[in-house]
Amino acid sequence: MIRWGEKRYHSMDYDLKTAYGEKVYKITLDGGMTCPNRDGTLGHGGCIFCSSEGSGDFAGSRACSISEQIAAGKRELSGKRPVHSYIAYLQAYTNTYAPVCRLEELYMEAIADPEVRILSIATRPDCLGTDVLELLGRINRIKPVWIELGLQTIHPATARYIRRGYELPVFEKAVRDLRSMGITVIVHTILYLPGETNEQMLETVDYLNRMDIQGIKLQLLHILKGTDLALEYERHPFPVPDMEDYIQFLGMCISRLNPQTAIHRLTGDGPSELLIAPLWSSNKRTVLNTLHRYLKEQDIWQGKEYYD
């Protein structure tokens, strides 16, 4: 068994502590973006699961500057524990979807803080033009840049259902372009999208095992108030997993995931005031503690089945 500290999987925290000698905390930011799936370029409703905050429900306020949001995040975190290292995480909406001059202002403002070690940018693979890539490459030579790409699934029918708005070759090109500049790539997937079987979800994991990516987020599907998915769930309820089923399936994903790929998320915690289902997911600590016990009891670790 490969060892990643006390965990049976290759965690983001393990990599960060190895690189920086301490825990690195994430500050979520709102850069004031929108999305081509919202402004009419591709559509107006966004992806079917996306909240009105553009998946940035825990981000800072766009009414404040990036520096102000970072300062507020640091006050909140350091008030609970000693903290010296941070990730500036542009989370809400599509954070490469603006004129390059505006992007440069935002990115440079974020990395100007000496305690910000990494700039993490959530975006779509179809919003990485040549000028944006050139900018990301320049920033990456100053401080490490992570690009988080929303893939969710490899299956075309599901991608159409969730209104993702791009085909798989677009994602593949984005990964190649980013990796050619040495930029770390993290991929978002969503587990238990309506209609997908366990086999289909594992096919997405297997596909990503063949890609040159450095991190993955295994996100449990959340049904949030105000989304089109919530309307669909109200009209035609579809099954959502209970915690036991989800933990067991996560074990399957972890056992066959490339051990070189760092896991950045294993569940998710939608805002309690918006969460419709699954309600058990709101207790993130219980979910993770249960998972850690399950992995140990079942002798599961990341990559156990990868080389089979």
C-alpha cells in the first residue's frame, strides 16, 4: 500500500504539506465574472445544476476587490488557527471569461499577497483562447497556477442533459494546451448525475486516468433551490444515493484512480439554506469520517485496482 500520511488516498492536503511544510488554506473569491452558458453566447440558464451564484456560493463578495476578499478570508481563517499560507481560489462562474486586460488585473492582484502561494482558477475548457493561455503561462512563471476544468462526465447524453455546452475534444485540447505550459490541471466530475449508472461513472474515472491531469474533484450531485435541476427533481423525482451507497461507490472510484492524481474533493457541502437533496451531505465531517473508516475496514486504497 502506498502511504499518503494517515490517509488511504492521495490528498491535496498531503501534496501541499509536502511542498510548503504546512497546511495551506483556500480562500474562495468572486472575480465578478459571468459564463457563456448564462450571457446568451451558449445559453441563458447555465448548467442545469448550477446555482444563481455560479457554483460560488461560499465565495467572497464581488462588491469587494480581490485584495479585500483575500483580507477578509485571512481574518476569518486566522481567527480560528495560525495560518501562513493560502490558495487564492477564483471560484464563482467562469474565471477566464473576460477581456485579458481585466483577467491580468485580477490575477496579479491575487498573487501580489506574499502569503498567497497558489492561484487556482475555475473555468470552462472552451474559455481558454490563445491570449488567455499566454497570460496563464506568464502568471505560472511567477507563482503556481492551478486550472480547474468542469468536465462532470464523459458521456454525451448526460452532457447534453446538464447543458454543459462543449464536446469532449474541447476538454482534451484544453488539457494539452495547459500541460504544454506546465500548468497544473484539476478536473471536476459530478457523481450520480441523473440517469448515469455506476459503470458510466467509473468510465469517466477510467478516462481521466489516461489524461495528463494532476488533480480530481469527485463531487456528489447536489440539488439546490432555484436551479433547473430542482425543478426537474420536483416534476420527475430521480433517485439520489444514501450515504452508505455513496461511501461504497467512492471506495470503488478511489481504488481504481491513478495514485499519482491528487484528490481535491470527495463529497461536497451545498449551502444548507439551498440544499434540497441529499440532505445527509450537509454533514461533511461525518461523511469523510465514515469514508475513512470504510476504506480502512475494507482495506481499500487509491490505485489498488489501477494496475489490474
